[in-house]
Amino acid sequence: MKTHTVSTRDEPLHSLRLEAYTEDKRANWDAFVADHPFAGQGHISANFALAQSHHSARNRSLMVYGQEGALLGILPLFEVQTRVLRAIPCRELKSGVEFPAGPLIKEGIASRRQADVLDALSAGAAQLAKIRGIDRIVIGYPNIVGERVSIAHFGYLPLKQYGYQESNKVYYYLELHPGEEELFKALKENCRRNIRAAISAGARVRMLQDRGEWMDCYTHSLETFAEADLTWTQEDMAIVWDEFIAPGHASAVAVTFRKQIASVVVFIHVNRAGYYWIGFNRKPYLVQGANHYALWEAILQCKAKKLAVFEVGSKSFEGEKLKGISEFKERFGGSPAYALSGVLELKPVKRHLLELADLGVTRVSPYFRRTLARFQRNRRAAGETRAQMSAGATAAIR
């Protein structure tokens, strides 16, 4: 994306400069995020490498500068391609693929100037979407802004004025100001029981300090997420350590039993908020309650860091595996709240047709899904056969 000059509504001499993020701007980006009281986990630049590795996303983030050269606002953006009905491509621009991260605008400047920066970021995203042939833009704000949930901080979706429609998700969060005993009492009974069981059995908890030990947890990732197709690769694991844990953006808690790691939890801490991110468990389980014990320790670590709020995670309403994970999070007694998110449909006719098709396939014709899956398997098999034939022909020519 080229550099563009955007004039403010009433002060044409005080123009804004919109630029695409490039790696040479990383230090400037990092300094802006580090100094901002409302920055969330999705704003840190560590997300850029993970977005490419774990989500096959292309970084399209935007930065707005004032005429004097000061950075006034940023918007993480990633281009991703998904498939509807497993076959029809849908291109999206998303403000976060691992974590939500909406527009972040410099504090302390005039409210009118802040509005101009938001105008520039919104216009830049729309222009980029047009150039890239994007179907929809999805912008989700951090679940916790400062020390409050996003809907309490903003009151409503700030992007509604640009045509975005709310698409909020539900998250659970804990306030960390109560004492440890009070927090423990707030846990669901089965959660307290599992923590006590792990401790009584001799499980121990400690922080992971060694990169090699973290990388060894790759097998636990396979055991935990293989069925849900959410597996972390070794490259992903390396990025989590090198970009998040080693620089101090995140920490890893391990529960051990008989000198073996039974469960690992990674949590992020940005400003005064903590976030439950990753949970790996060894299977078959070494000791009952290890995963509960690990997350409980993560909560206590956040409290020790003087954080005000801990986000336990999102509530899922679809998919048995994801609903099971959601139920696990609910045991920690968090309060549910909406996290603000907005969607701008750029090709509404296509979207409506896809929604109708998906509704029909889901409710009317399970046979169609099976037929489509069989067709895709046959197509892959045919492709493999052609590749083998081609390799054989090449070998014969040589």
C-alpha cells in the first residue's frame, strides 16, 4: 500500500499520513504500544510472526502519522482466506487472528484529532479491502481495555458510524482485587476439588524458564488438540517462546508429577490485564486436576503481578470440543461479558447467498455434506495419482 495523505475535516493544513506497516517500522510500533494505557494483547508486534505461521495470514497493518511525524494511531490488520461449505473461498481482513485488536489511537490529543485518526484508519482499511478484493472486514476490540471490559469502556461499537455491524463474542473475566482465599471460594466446586486432588497427589507447580523444555511440550500440543484440528506446529511453539515469553509479554506455568510435565498454561500480561492463552495436557492424564491447578496458578501469578483483571477465555456455543473447553473455563467463576466486534460486509449479496446455502446444507441436506466431502477426497486422491505419474514420467525422462 502506498503512502496516502488524509486531510482532517476542519484543519486541512494539519494532514495525516497513512502508511502500511513494514518491518523497519517495528520499533516505532512497539514504542507506541508499550506507552499506551489501553493497548491489548493483540496490538503487540509479536503477533505478526504468529499470524503468518499459525494462521497463514498476511500482515496488512496500518499506521497513521501526523504532519510532524509523530505516530498517532495503529490498526493491526491481517488478510486471511477461509472457505464456506469447505469449497467456496472467502477473503477477509481481520484486526486480529490470534487475539482481537481494534484501532489504537494516541491518548492526550484532542478528541476531534482522535476522530480524524479513526477516520483515516477506517478509510485505509476500506481502500485496502477494495484493492485486495476482500469480501468482509472484521475488527474486534481487545476484550479488556485498561481495567474494564470493552463494552463498558466504549459503551457501543465505535465503528458503527462506518457501516460496521456488531458481531460480539462472550468472554469470561475475573477481577483480581479480592484476596486469594476469596478467589478460591469463587471457583466452582468441581474446580476446587480438582485443584485439591492434584496437590494431594503430589503435583507441583513452577514457571517454565527453559526454551528446550517448552519445545518438548509440542507432543502435549498434539495430544490436546489433534481431534479439534487446532494443533500447534513446532514453528508456532518457537514463535510463542521467542516473541512472547522471552521478551516478557507472556509466561508459562507447568504442573509436574513425578518429574514429568502433566499440564502447561501460557498466559499473557499487557498493561494491567492478564489473559489465559494456551493450555496443553499430557494424555493419558498423569494426575487428576493438573489442568485446573495450572490455570489457577496462572491466575495467582497475575494477581502477584498486581494486574487488575484476568480474562479466562471465550464461551463457545458450537463444536463439542470447543464447548468442552468453554465449560472448563466457566469453572473458574468468571463473569460473562460481551467483547465488542464489528463486521463490514463488502459483498453483501455473496454473503447472503452463502448464509442461505449454509443454512440449507446444515438443516436440510446432510447428504450434500457427505457427498461434498467424498468429492473432495476423490479429487485429492486423483491429484496424488497425477503427481505420482508425473514423478514417474520425469524419472523415466532422466
